[in-house]
Amino acid sequence: MEPKTGKAGDWRNYERVLLPKVKDLHLLEVYEANGGYKALREILTNDKWDPTAVTNEVKKSGLKGRGGAGFPTGLKWSFMPPINPDIPRYLCCNGDESEPGTFKDRQLLEYNPHAVFEGMLIASYAMSLAGSYLYIRGEYADWITHMEGELKKAYAKGYIGKDIMGSGFSTELYIHKGAGAYICGEESSLMNSLEGKRAYPRVKPPFPAQKGIWGYPTTINNVETLAAVPEIINRGGEWFAGIGAPTHAGPVLYGISGHVNRPGVYEYPTGMLISDLIYEVAGGIRGGKKLKALVPGGSSTPVLRADMIDGVTMDADSLREAGSMMGTSGMLVMDEDTDMVSFLRRITHFYHHESCGQCTPCREGTGWLENIVTRIDEGEGNLRDLDLLIDLCSEMEGRTVCALADAAAWPVRYTIDRFRDEFEAKCKASLVPSGVELTEATA
Ligand SMILES: Cc1cc2nc3c(=O)[nH]c(=O)nc-3n(C[C@H](O)[C@H](O)[C@H](O)COP(=O)(O)O)c2cc1C
Ligand code: SF4
């Protein structure tokens, strides 16, 4: 049989670009010494780069958003309306990073913050923006303080502010400390939070490009998405498009957590075989145990059983075919001892706690999901509860202001679907009075 190689090519010799091996890269002087702000200088001083040319280069790269939905970045930028000098426009860089299993933006904020700033500035030029906001999860307090210091240095060097590098282009960049809830990462909620309001998601339309922060046209992109942009300008869109999976190109940060020997954030091309990531990159399953289940892209993406990952690669197409999604590429790995009912109980608790309460199906539904899964886990459930849970999911999916309700329903729907025997076993056991042995008749 042919060995499976995935679409990532020669990943063992892959050279990191988002988190390169450079000591003290978080400092402006080190970033500059390693080619930092070269891409910004290039687009601002070389006439070939008008704003449309920059957007086109990003389109050519095939870069897709790394915040979860995988929307094409260049296309998103081109949704901004035609320039009107009386109407300012903005960018929000989303660093709220609160989804369980997702911890990759943190590495960029800590180790390569100027790549994030530079990506934001290039995006600001491409979309002719008055300013941009970097919204960072509040718990990342140390990195926020550090980044504020580096931001001041970048302002002092003339990379941000009025007439950048004598080009005539001016834009501002602000860092904003997040308000401490998962929902603040939803793009419209993030804008409300930035405006000092309660972080309720907004009804769409109008979409942010029509009416965003302060009512003005706005684009929202993830930290990792924007950090990829300087190298797209430096090395070209074609270079980026040639990395990893052809339909979901580029380098990506895989956050691998759970029952592996070497959990962590690893930069590799998209299109890596899941098995290579687990067994080669993350050192295999802890204690020599067997793999039982994997959540490939943050807690909302559908769980896959071990027997479903053979030949599956980390890109949107392959994961869709396998029955899941790329999400944030935050992989939760579970070994053979994992109790899937208990896993789901933990996940439902999270979404119940984080629902903002604005829509009834989500406010009530997340609570009922948690209650019922808890009841099953504690041996008080019955088989009808499984159908009830699936009904509840159907009442929640696609019926709310934002996608948190879907994110809460999917883990329930797919964990029951793919591990039904475990749920049934707990339900059946609960029907049997204690002391009675489970037989065909009592089950
Ligand atoms: C409940 C919820 C939480 C979210 N949290 C984040 C987050 O922490 N970071 C993020 O980049 N995107 C998050 N998103 C997705 C954003 O709404 C948005 O799609 C993303 O920031 C766009 O960036 P991208 O196009 O670069 O991926 C969240 C979405 C939902 C529904
Ligand atoms: S779906 Fe949930 S989190 Fe989203 S707006 Fe409605 S209640 Fe809030």
C-alpha cells in the first residue's frame, strides 16, 4: 500500500514563517533586523502597490481566515464599500481567543507581535482605513502590557500614525483589552464591546462592511490571518498558495492538546495528515494508549472517532468529507479511557455558561443541553433523553442571532451520533435498580 503523505508535502523540512526560530523576535529592533516592516515599506513606497494590488495579492495567496469560519481574506477585504473621504473605515483584529482547545493566537501575540501589527497596517492600506483595533483576550494581560510597549516603539519609528514613511498614508492602531467572555470573539459582539457596550452580537444584515464599529464600514480578521499578510507581500501570493492543501493554502498554527505526549502549538503547512500531527509532531498518545476521539478545530467542531481519521488531512475539504471542520485548527486529542458522556458534559457546561442570553433558543437550549447531558452522566438519564437532545439541537441550529447556538449544538449532535453506544449504556444502566445485574431483559 502507498504510504499516505497528505497534502503538506515535505513537512519535516518546513521552515516556519509565522513563528520563525528567531530569539527575541518580540522586540522591534530584532523584528526589523529580520526583515520586519519591509513589506509595509514596499507597499507604501513602490508605485506598483496601490490598495487594490495589495488586496489582489492576498486573494492570489488563497489565504482563508484562521478565526474559525475559513472565509477567503482578500474577498472579505473587497467587500468594503467604495471610498468616501467623509466616512472613516476600520479594521478589528480579533485576538479574543476563548474557544476551548484554541490557544494559537497567544503565541503570535507573545513571540511575533510586530507581524500582527504589520499585517494590520498592510490591511489598513489595502482598505484605506482610518484606524484599526487589536482586541486581545483580557486574560492575556502580560502580553497586552508588552505589546503596548512595542506599539509605542512602532509609533516612534514612524510605522504608524501620520504620513507613514513619507507616503502620505496615515492610519492609527489601538490595543484594546477584552471584556472576559467567549462571546466577545463573535465579530459583531466584539465591536459592541469595543464601543463600551454590553457584548451582545448584532443582528445581520447590516454586515460589518456596511455598518460596523461606530456605525462605519469595518472588516474583522483573526490575529493569525493578519500575521500571515506581511510574508504574502514579501514572498508573493503564489508562494503562499503553493504551501499545503491547494484549496486551503498556507502555513497554519496547529494547537494540539489533550492526551498526547507533547501538547503545544506547531506551525506546519495546511493539509497535514491528522495521524502525522498526533503521532509524529505531538509524540503520540500519552502512556502508549490508543486514540479514541479527536476534535479537529476547537470545541465546536464535530468530534471524529479514531476509525474516521485514516487518511484525513487538516484542510476544509478533507475534514468536510470526514464529517467535521477545520475551525481554528485547535485539536483536542482523547485516548481510549475518555468517557465521552463526561466530555460532552464539560463542553455543554461551557456553552451554557457563555451564552449571552439574547435569544431564547440559545439561552434556554444551552441550559437544557447541559441539564440533560449531566443527568445522563450522573446515571439518571433514559434513552428518550437522547432523542430529546437531538430535537433540542434542531431547535437551536440556524435560529439565533449568532453562531454560538450552533457551536453549542454540534458537539451534542455529533458526540451522540458517533458514540451513541456509550450514551445508551449510561442510560440503560440508570434504568436498572442498584444491585440488579444488567441482562437482556432488564436492558
Ligand atoms: C461565539 C463565537 C466566538 C468567536 N470567537 C472568535 C475568536 O475568539 N477569535 C476569532 O478570530 N474569531 C472568533 N469568532 C469568529 C469571528 O466572528 C470572525 O468570523 C473572525 O474573527 C473573522 O476572522 P477571519 O476571517 O480572519 O477568520 C467567533 C465566532 C463566534 C460565533
Ligand atoms: S445565539 Fe446565544 S450567544 Fe449568540 S446572540 Fe443568541 S443568545 Fe447570544
